[in-house]
Amino acid sequence: MSDILIVDDERDIRELISDILEDEGFVTRLAGNSDEAISAINAEPPALMILDIWLKDSRMDGIDILKTVKRDNPDVPVVIISGHGNIEIAVAAIKQGAYDFIEKPFNIDQLMVVIRRAMETSRLRRENHSLKRREVASTDMIGSSTAFKTLMGQLDKVTKSNGRVMLRGPAGAGKEIAARYIHANSNRSSAPFVTVNCASVAPDRMEEVLFGRETPDRGVEPGLLEQAHGGVIFFDEVADLPLGTQSKILRVLVDQQFTRVGGNDKVRVDLRVISSTNKDLDAAIKADTFRQELFHRLNVVPISVPSLEDRREDIPVLARHFIADFNASQGLPLREFSGDAEALLQTMVWPGNVRQLKNLVERVLILGDGTGPIEARELPGEEETTDEEGRVVLSGALATLPLREAREAFEREYLLTQINRFGGNISRTANFVGMERSALHRKLKSLGVVTSAKSGTRVAHVDDDGAADS
């Protein structure tokens, strides 16, 4: 997309403009009517379009072609030319999205100023899209745990299809990164990826944000659906969509077209839809806050994104990835976690999941002295479990128990933490705690600790009746 498409029904005019532009080093294509113009655009969108407002013996006039270009290729600047000197037409063209307006007969110097400005705009838009795609490509999926491998297997299966995907998982688990991974590895990777933050848009503005609007003063303002044409629209936390908007989204999914707020023209879109939620949509449907028909349209391929608790084995590699990322993007120190610090990370509670881990790593790098390994004492919350002399501080409940019960309570919690840290792998847990595998099994049974499958890995918990299965 680096050439200029010239559309004019007068052969002499289009060839004159072409000769001028080619003398200046530009590549041009020519079209004499609307059918030739649309065919040329569909074959390869140009970097810039010079469009005559009046096209004799054409199916569409210049304004109609402009509307089509702005609908299907909104990033292509369009310069309108006309010999009628009608300022009302110029204003109408600008409102429909034209870049600029030039009257015939035109001054060559004026024409070149407008062309160069428009080409620079086109170049900046292409660079912007390229940078966005590069950013997406660098958003890697990181991990090696069983739960993570299960997730990746499912994501890889849907990348090449056009099926709608529903990503379910807790906040901060990486649902948007998973959606971007699908997009980056699909045949739509060169097209836009547009996120709709359903929870952050005011309900009374949602339809304008999604569908865009048309007003006499400001003309056409494309919405997010229009901006995502040809690519992916990602409904982040889709359960927060207003109920009235849900019906209109359902209609878009069925018809692949909509009308802007305040407008009359139908806008056609080609979209792949990916949604995410951390809520129980079945309960929302029963409560009449989410439309069942929309759920069935969006939930074609449901994929669960595991919490960080379900993939504790990935914590060290994720932490190292974030350190490298912050070093490259912000110049923060390139440090390593000590063995004790990594072990503590794997035993901490992570209600904010991967997002919380990333924030913690950034905080430690900013507040640390910038030298040597990151020690356990630098991690937030570590000071709450030890005093200044490094002694363990007992909780009030544990301090009131007899020694035997306190020891059992400690051993139970300690072993639960370590088993979950190693994803339910008894051999690795036994090696870390310094016990024989058989001895660890006996200890777990005596403490009422059992392991069970969850989210592609194994987790430990205390049996309700205090006894463990063998």
C-alpha cells in the first residue's frame, strides 16, 4: 500500500495528475469510473486516493465512493477534486471523512502540498499500525506448567479458525493476552485488534462508542466496531455490557452490519469476536442481566484461562520475563531472584494473578538498590511473617495451641503450600522438603491432606473429615 489511486472521468485530467506525481517519484494507478475505482481498491488499498466528486456515467458519485472507502478502508486518506467550486460539497466531503478538497483548475504547487501532507498522514498511520502489531507480537505467552500447556493447546486450535471464543478466568489471569495471542497468530494478524472495555464505558455512551455517530457539526465519527473492520473486536468483561446494547450487538453478529447513532446508512463490517469474563454468565442469564441468545452466539468455543494459583510452577519464569521486559522498556535494573525469593513467590497468595505478579516485580525493581539478587526480605509482606531478628512471628491462633496441635497445624499448612507450589508433583515436593516420597505420602495421610485434579494440574487441600485417600 504505497501508491496513489487517481479517480476521474476525464482521461486528460487523471493522466495529467499521474504524470505530475510520477515526475515527483510517486507510483500511480488510474480509474475512470466508480466500478474501476472500487475494483482497484479491493485488489489493493492505495496509500492515498485522489477522487473527482462528479463521475459521469458512473454507478456511484464521488461522495458514495468516499463513504465506501471510509467504511472499508478508513485509514486511506481521500483528497476530493471538483471543478464546480461548490463550498457546500467541500464541507459535505470533509464531514464524510475526506482529507482535503481541491478545486479545478488546480494549482500544481497547491496540489503537491496537499498530496505530500496526505501521504505523510498515510505513512504515519501505517507506522502506527505496524508498531501496534509489533507490540502485540512481543506480548508472549509465558509458562511451562501443565495448566499453561493445556491453555496453549486450546488457543493454538482456534487461531486459524474464525470461530467466536469466550475466555473465562479470574481478573488479572491474562485473558486479554490470550485474546491478542489468538489475533497475532491468525490470518487477521495484519488487521486491527480493538478492545471494548465493557466495565469502563458509561452505559449511556456505550452505543456511540461501539457504533459511532453522525452529527451535522462533526460529520461521521467511526465507533469501535467500524475501527475493527477486517480484524478482531475483543469484548473485555462482556458481562458488563448494558442489556439494551446486548440486543444490538446480537443483531450485528447476525447481520454483520449496523447503523451509526444519528445516521441512516448501513455500515458493513467483517469481524472476528473474542469475549472474556470473570463472572458466572449462567447466573447472569438467570438473573436477566445477560441475554441467553447473545451468550450462545459468543460462547462458540469456551476456553478457561487458569489463575496463577493453578500454575504456580510458572511464577519464576514469569518473574524473570517481567524483569527483562522492565529492563528493556523502562531501563530498570536487570536483577535475578534468589532461590529463597523465588520459593516465597511460589507460596504467596495471588488474588490479582499474573497482573499482581507483574506489579510486584516492577515495585521491587523500582524500590530496590539495583544490585545483586532480589532477596526474600525485599518482597512485600515478608516483613509481616518475621521480626527484625529473623524469628518467625506466630499468629495469635497458632500461639494458643498446645505444641502437638500447633506442630500439626504448621506441618499441614506448610505441606499444602509446597505441594501447590510444585503443581501437585509429590516427587519434587519430597525432594524440596527433604523427605522420602513414601514418608511424605504417610505424613500427608496422617494430616488429612489430599491432592485432586484442577485446571490441568493437581492441587492439595485438607479433607473435610480429616482423613486422606490413599
